Amino acid sequence: MPDSALSPPIPPITALNCSMGLSNCSFANLSAISYGDDECYGSHSLFVIMAVAYSAVVLLGVVGNLALILVIARQRELHNVTNVLIANLSVSDLLMSLVCLPFTFIYTFMDHWVFGAVMCKLNSLVQCCSVSVSIFSLVLIAIERHQLILHPRGWRPSLNHACLGISLTWALAVLTATPFLLFSRVTDAPLKQLPSVFQEQYRGKVVCVEEWPSREIKLTYTTGMLVLQYITPLTFIFICYLKIYTRLQRRNNMMDRIRENKYRSSETKRINIMLFSIVVAFAVCWLPLNVFNAVIDWNHEVAMHCTHNLLFSLCHLTAMCSVCINPVFYGFLNRNFQRDLRAFRLCKTVSAQENEYDMVAMSTIQTDVSKMSLQISSLDL
């Protein structure tokens, strides 16, 4: 395969569409800009700021998701469909915090790969899988919430259904990420094309690149992944929660006519706000990186600008903030979760009655909403 089919040594972007190697792009055109130009990397202060920001996101993502997983695993009474799906989401976010953030940050600022051939393949694979599992988990949670609120007397998923859904989610995630296992490799070929002034600096160093059979195959794959991992799931989730919002508003109005209940009205409003917020948070976090990926996939000359690494880091960091947002929405805004977390930390036994979750947002709408829906369903036309 000719060298022009290799991605240049710009860190592979493995976010929503999971790749951004620049097929059929001449590395020689990039070498004078991407390497050896200190102005392209900014000041030392900028590097420190980015390092602190990435470290903070990693810390919050690991601690938050690990705490959520441990609390759910510890309390048997919390082993229901919604919480199992939330735990699965937290597992994928935990993997993203441990793999996507540190490896991508280090590779972006080092401009060469130091983690070996196996990790080159696994890094892209794990990142793509984590993103897929995260969005597919959100879809499963949306389906469960939709059935609970709109069809309380109809079919509702059981724990077995949830486990089956989780298995299918991981299987589909691995399947869609397989191309990275096939096409990612470590090579020094792009570095050998550098001007002679940089040859000594990069002697013995390698980069992790994606070697695609053709540019057309790559564009087909990345565009398909953009649709599969962002556009379609987000549209589906938005429709589900729009229907949930409409139904809750309708029931709230009925409750106002039946009897004055300010507390339930306030709770319904809070739930509606959280439902909308979680969808917006996901869309906002991942939108910049998706736009960045799409622009460079279809117009790779943009990557020749020396601000590429900085722009990518900012977009990537914004997307990775989603691993912190989920524990906040699903856990730390929940008073009962905070109590369970304190009890877990103190190794105290907390009764099931004290630990009934008033889960919020997409992950957790109070069980009493379903009870209310049974009481009012006869009024729905």
C-alpha cells in the first residue's frame, strides 16, 4: 500500500465516528507545520491548563462512575431494570475515563506513539466500544422510561430483558469497532517522510495510524458511524422524552383538576427539566467533536493548520465531559444516592425503605409516577 494511504501522525480521533485518519493525504505537506513548530503547540501554560483540565475530567469520571457502580451493586433492592442499565452506562463511561482521555491527551501532545502495537489497536477499539455502549445504553434507558410512563399496563422490560439488551449492546459495539482492530497499526513510515532537519528528532519513534484500503471505504465507515452513534440515537431519544414530557404534563394537568397537589406538580416539573437537560447535555458535549471529525474527514486540508491539535483537544475534552455529567444527573443530584454513598463509605447497613431511590432524569423517574399513571390511565383518551 502506498504511503499516501496512511494517516499522518495526528492522533486518531476516536469519538463518535471513532476515527479521523487522513487517507490519501500527503504527509510531506503537513510535516513542516505539524512537527517542529513550537508555535503550533502554544505556550507551556496552555499545556498545563489542558493537562489540569483532562486530569480533572478523568478524576471526576472515574470517581463518579465507580461510586455509582458500587452503590448500585451493593444494594440488592436497587437491582432493577433502570439501575442495571445505569450501571452499564457507568461501566462504559469508566472505560472511557481510563482509556480515551489519558491516551488521547498524551498522544496529542507527544506526536508519537509510545504504548506499543497491541495498545495501538486496543486503544481505538476500546474507545469506539465505550462510545457505542454509552449511547446504546441511553437508548435502552429511554425505551424503559417510555414504557413505564406511556404504557404502565403494557409490556415492561424485566431484568432478563435488560441483561439481554446489555449483551447485545456490547456485541454490536465490538462489531462496529472491529475495523480499528484490522486497520490500526504502528509504523514509522510517515516520520521518515519528514524533512531531514527533523529526522534525528524522530529517529526510532513510531506513530499509531489507521491504514484503510481506500479513502472511499473510510468515508463510508465514518459517515455511517456518525449516523449510528449520534444522529439516529439522539433523534430517537429526543422523540421518546418528548412523548414522556407531553404525557407527564397532561397527567399533571389532570391531577390539578382532581385535587390540588403542589408537591407532585413541583416533582413533575423537576423531572421534566431533568429529562430535557440530559438530552441537551449529551448533544452539546458530543456536537463539537462530531462537527470537527466530519469537516476533516471530508476536507482533510483543514488539518494542515497548525491549530489542529489544540482544536481537537478542546473538542475531545468537551465530549469527554459527558462521563462526568452522567454521574451528576443520575447520582449526585439524588439525595438518596448521596445517603447511600455515605453509608457505603462508612460501611453501614441501610434499610431498603431508607434507600428507595427517587431517581431522576432519563435514568430514573420516580416509581410513584408509574403508580399515578395506573390511577389516571383510565382518564387518558
